[in-house]
Amino acid sequence: MIMLRSILFALLFYVTTALFVVLGSPLLFAPRSWAMAALKVHARTELWLLKHVVGLDYEVRGLDKLPNGPCLIACKHQSAWETFALIPMFRDPALLMKRELFWIPFHGWFSYKFGMIPVDRDKGPTALRRMLRAAKERIEAGREIILFPEGTRRAPGAPPAYKTGIVLIYSALGVPCVPVALNSGFFWPRRSWLRKPGKIVVEILEPLPPGLPKAEFMNRLEDDIETASARLLAEAKTVDGIG
């Protein structure tokens, strides 16, 4: 029954996403704020479907810790859930995304419209300067920048694999960095149709101030995110009757 509900949700997800893209295509020519509002509506729609079809809800803790101004959001990445579910949690977020995603018709066009930031992996210093320039522009516009410091999804409990790129971005932007922990991978496993009922918890942690030494920043970021994510995983297992 859980797998059937999971497959039904996946089908509804793709259908509703396609409808949003097609019906929302005029927003490509509208103000960016209109397009971002529609993106948040899309995310809330999928979260509603996830809750009512699968029985998978979510909870956000620590919203009061978010800075009032622009900041860097460094989030644990365990599933596809956070690629859409994080959007409504912040004022005006811009995600760092692989440049290849910008080549997909409609998806890429809207990514440009939303002001997302393309990342060229392995393209050398020119691409890096282009990415940092775009990130500074988003910060100057008062936006939050969301990135996944491990670069890709990691299974819950897997050894951390933080990339040094986040240190460069943190040093260049000069804004607080907000660590975010979660346990989404327990309920939405990688490379699987399964979506388990329960409650995903996203925890916003104490911001790291700008200007920390690089090694201290990296150590504190990894320790904060991994410690909290391990605790949230244990919490999910206990509620599920595993722990």
C-alpha cells in the first residue's frame, strides 16, 4: 500500500509540475517576483500532495534563527525533497544549480527567470569567477543563497563529504552562513520510488558569523550539520519504531 501511494504521488508530482510549467509559461515575461510566488505555490502544492497521498508531512524548527538580511544557507542534502520543499521556507532564495539543468527546456528558462545560480563544475577559474559574481549580485539584492555543501545527495548516516567550494563562497560573500540539518532521506530514499509516511524535520541552526578563519568555518559547519542531522535521523527511527 505504501508503494502504491508513493507511485501515485510521483505521477501526481510530474503531472502537476508539468501543468505549472505550461500554464505558468507567461510568467517568463512577467516580473521575477511573480514567478517566484508561483514557484512557492508549486512547492506548497507538492507538499500538500505528499501529506495527503503518502502521509508524509514536515516540520521546520529554528526559523527564528534566520538573519533578517541576505545570507548563505548551507543545507544537508539527502533527497530530492529539499530541491523544492526549501523554497517556501525562505524570503527570496536563489539555489546554486548544475549548469546542465539550465539547458533543459522550460526548466532551464524558469531557472534563469528565478535568478538561480549556474555552477560549472570542473570548468576552471573563469567559471568560478562568473559564479561568484552572480552570487554577489544575489546577496546585494537582499536574497538568500541556498547550496548543498556536499554537492550531491548523501544517504542518511553516510560519512560526510563536504566540498571546499563553500569556503570560497563564504569568504567571498561576507555574510552569515546558516547551517541546516534534516532527515529527509529516511522518508524519501535516493534512487527509489518509496515515500514513507511520517514527518520530515528541517532544523535551522545557529548562523555562523562572517569572517571566520577558513578551517574553523569548515569544521564548525560540518560538525553542526552532521551532529544535528544524526540526531534528527535517530528521532525519525525512534518514531518509526526502528530505534
